[in-house]
Amino acid sequence: MNTTNYDPEELEILEYIENGSPQCVPDIAEEIQRMRLSIAEKITKRKPVNLRILESDLAKLKSQALQQGIPYQTLIGSILHRYVNGDLTK
């Protein structure tokens, strides 16, 4: 098989398939439904929170969010999420 037209990622996938690595899922429809429900639960479980922060901190957050092209509430949520998951430290 001529593999000169494939990028490295495609070659890796091709090798994975040709080596017999893929495993069949016994009930694919059930697995897809389980994954959909899991994702839906994670996406929809949001709670509104009221908090008081310094006006200057809020101004900085809004400025940074504007630079990133996202709402400042999304930035705050992202920072909190990363912090509680240990991905954000001082």
C-alpha cells in the first residue's frame, strides 16, 4: 500500500487498524447512548453563583475575557474549574 500521501496522524491510525488493535464494542448503540447521557449530564449541570469581588478585579477579568473573545462569566467559570481540578495553581 502506498502511504506517501498520508500525514503522520493518518499513518498512526492506519498502523493501528492493520495491526488488529481495534476492539469491537458488544452493543454499540447502548454504548453511544451511555456516552450521550454522560456528556449531557456534565454539560447541563450548571448552577448560578453570586459572589462579591473587587471592582478592579472584575475590570481586569473583563479585559482579559475581551482579549480572549469570551464572556467574562465564562472566563471566571473556566478559572474556577481549572483551580478545583488542580490544573491551576498560583
